Amino acid sequence: MIAFLLLVVASLLVAGYITITTNTTNQTPSASATQSVGHGTLLESYLVELKKGVEEDKNISVKAWDLTWINNTSAVLQLATVNKPTNITYAFDQTFIQFPTTQDATNYLNATNKAEYSLASTQSPSGGAYQKATGHAPQIFKQYVWNEGNPSNISEYKYHEITQDDNIIRIITGKTITLFG
């Protein structure tokens, strides 16, 4: 299985879907420098709409939103929120990848090891970030979820999700940081 995944990653590298870059300095680019890279228009719009949705949610307080572009078609988001009604703090690491086509995203999703995951939904939430960014719901929507460990014990529990919105893949790992905000 590892050899197969390495083959998939290698083929994506060769096809130009994934670019590995190394940074030899410890400088963090400014926000304006990050925005001028020429990111995938759809992914950038999607992330803008996602941020608006999180900020508009009256039950959530955003404690951290750290978005880092990997290349023009992928980004990593580190997000920390407090659920206001429960006063529980959550942290999420999210990776977003925009593929040239929906079929390319489907191929990537199909090649992903989902042995621990369950298909949670094939119905896109109405008014989600993808719909707001494109003006229409995705034709292909798949959401796989894996709850790892004991949800009652915050030191043991992690939430995992892989979602496909047409040609965008979103990979999430989340955990509870504190029960008291």
C-alpha cells in the first residue's frame, strides 16, 4: 500500500499537481507577498468564503486562522476556534488541494487510504463555501469521517475528515484542546 501511495504522489509530482518547494531562509513572507503568488482563483475564492462562514457563525469564536499557500493550487490552514455555547476550544489542521478537473480530484480521493473512514455524506451542505465561491453546489460531493480514539478523553481523541467538492479536496485533522476555552 505504501508503494502504491508513493507511486500516486510521484505521478502527481510528475503531472504537476503537487509541487515540493524548499525554503532555505527562516523568513515568513508578508501577507501581501503571499497573496501575489497567483493562486488558483477557485481555491482562493473557496478559502475566502470558508473564512467568512466561520467568522459569521455566532456560535464560534475564531482564536487563530493561519493560512499558508504551498503552491498555486494547495494551501494549509491551521484554525483554532472556541465553541461559545460549550466553551470548548478546538484546533484543526486542514489541507486544501485544487485539481485541474473533478476526475483528477476523484482519482486522488480514490487512491487515498480510507480504511478507517466511513462515508458520512454525499449531499453538499446548502450554501457552503464551494457554492458561494462558484455560484452552484458541487456536482460531486463526498465526505469521509474517522473518529479516532475516545471522544470522552480529549488526550486520546482526533477527528479526521476528507471531503471532495468537485475538483477541491479538503483533508482535516481536528482535536479538542481544552474543555474550558
